[in-house]
Amino acid sequence: MKEGILLCCHGTKSNEGIKDTNKLLKIFKKKNKKYTIKIGYLEIRKPTIKNQLDFFFKRKFDNLLIIPAMIFSGNHVTKDIPKIIKNFKKKYKKIPEIKSIPPLSKAKNFFNIIQNNIFKTLRLLNKKKDYGLIIIASYTINFKAISEIKFLAKKIAKKNKFSFYKKILITLNKEDLKQKFSNLNLNRNYIIFPFFLFRGKLLENLVSVVKEKNKKNKNKLILCNHLNNYKNIQTSMQNLIKFKTT
């Protein structure tokens, strides 16, 4: 039986971001040797998701598992990827049995990954100071994704006893990001948690703006690492695979 896994990523111009996606791909291949595993991008980079679906369909795979390498149930997960797959099914008489898993935020142990990143930052800070929490995520109009972001923001704040928390959804508009940070009350200190799996322009802009603001405001903004523990991320996705396919 020929079984495949397709990791679906957004795509980025950042070479560092592509290195990140390839790290995740490498770990998946190591942990799932009975599968043929490919990676495809929605935009910007090749191979595209369409390219890789062609690979699996033409070679007449029996089963294909779609894994969105994404955190929330945004439009890419709920609309764009399913639409691509639906259109491809029309082109072929025989297709694999296709299953998909939910995004990473649905994994039971995903919060532990978040908490590890937060803890690594908090243990280096002055415990006497009062810190607020700012959650950063990619802009979305998808109500389900927004609800998931709000839920995690509240859970992180409660777990770590932050006195204040706020979510900020960002686009590639760096000036807009600067304005959002200018609207913050910088009489307090903030822990900034970026909900990004991979490096890219959004994270690059965020790092740049935080550095700029800290020069003027005595390092009031403390930026956590993005979610880059790909071994733990792969484990979370693997748990979703087991849940979905058993």
C-alpha cells in the first residue's frame, strides 16, 4: 500500500523561513518512514501544493494525509487548501483516499509548547515587575481563528498571572504595526508572544519594531521566540494524526 503525507505551508520569501519548514519536514520523514512525505506551499515558493498533489495522484497512492503546518483554523486551512484538493479530484479518475488533520492549536499538548517558550522568557526577568501580555498573530477575518487566538491569549494570561493581555493581528504593513505599538501604554512592561511557526516577513517586521520601540522606552517590550521547537511541534501534529486516523 502506497501512503503519503503532504505538509501544507503558507510560503515565504525568507530563506530562514524555508529552512524552518525543511526542519519540520526532516523530522516528519524520520518519524514516519513508511510514508512518502512531501512539502507544498500555498504561494510564493515552489513546490506548490498543486505540484505535490500531482505527484501523489499520478503515482496512484492509496492514501494521502493532508497536514496543515499552521496554527489556527484560518481561511487557508478551512477554505484555500480544501478548495485546491477539491479541484484536483476532478482531474483524475482514480484518487487516493484523502484525510486531513486540524491545525496545531487543536492538539492537546500544544499549550505545553507555548508555555515552554513563555517560561524560558519569564525566568530571565525581574519578578518584581508587573508584566502585561501581548499576543501577536497573522491578520485574519476568520471568526473561528480569531476565537482560537482569543482563547489561547486568555489561557496564557491566566496560567502565568499576567495582569493584562491583548491580541494584535498584523499584516505586512510595518507602519501599521508601529502605530499599534505606539498606542500601548508604555508605563508598563510587556511580554510579546508571536504565534508564528516559521520565520518570515511578519516576524522580521515585529523584531524590527520591538527593537525600535525599546530604544525609546528602556526595553519595556520583551519578545519571546517564535514556536521553533519543531520536534515538539511534530509530536503535537503526530498526536492529531493518531486521533484523526484511529
